[in-house]
Amino acid sequence: MMADRISKEHRSWNMSRIRSKDTKPELILRLLLHRAGFRYRLHDKRLPGKPDIVMARYRAVIFVNGCYWHRHRGCPQATTPKTNTAFWQKKFNETVRRDERKTAELIKLGWSVIVVWECELQKNPVGFVEGLGRQLNEGCNG
């Protein structure tokens, strides 16, 4: 196994800087949704998985997922580290299973679940939000 290029302490410091809320893609989506006239709540603790965006009027929740952490299939950003691969694979698998479980719980409660992938939002944020708006106005089915 190849040695890590940085110290364990520095790696820990790097990892501690990764945000779980108010990420750049989430802030972009929130800004564009608000500009488009949509109103929402953030991180409602009463709902499974504390969705990033809750649009009660549409009975819809939005999760803004990073491609790396949530393993966006086929996305070049969903790489696996070359060192400590078993650890990372286990961590990624647990994240994906948790996402699936929380999505199922929300659907069972009658919520539509929309997953927005970081890379999709980066490609064409305005067009993406326009499509999302059409989906919400037509009544999304989860």
C-alpha cells in the first residue's frame, strides 16, 4: 500500500472542513429556487434524513447530493481513494444505504423525493431549476 502524501493530522483537518450543510451546490439551488418564486424550509429535523430543502406546498423534499460522497453512478467525480480502499468502500456503501432508507421512509410518509446531483447542477443551473420547477408544478411522483 502506498503511503499517504499528507500527515494523518492534516488529513483529519482537511476532512473536518467538508461541509454537510450549506454547500456551494445547495446555496446555488436555493438562490435559484427563491428567484423562481419557490419558498421552502431548510433541514427539517422532523423528517427522515433532514432533507436539504423542504417544499411543504408541493409535499416535496430535495436532497442536494455531492457526487463523491453519495456515489453518483457513472459520474467521474465519484472516484474511490487508492489508499485504505476497504474503509472508503464501506463508508460509501453505508451512505448509499442510508440515502435509500431515508428516501423510502419519506415516500412512505407521502413525500415526493427529488435528488439533485452536484454535477447536474454545475452543468446548467438555471436550466436545471427551470426543469425542476416544471416538475414541481406538474406534481412530482418521487
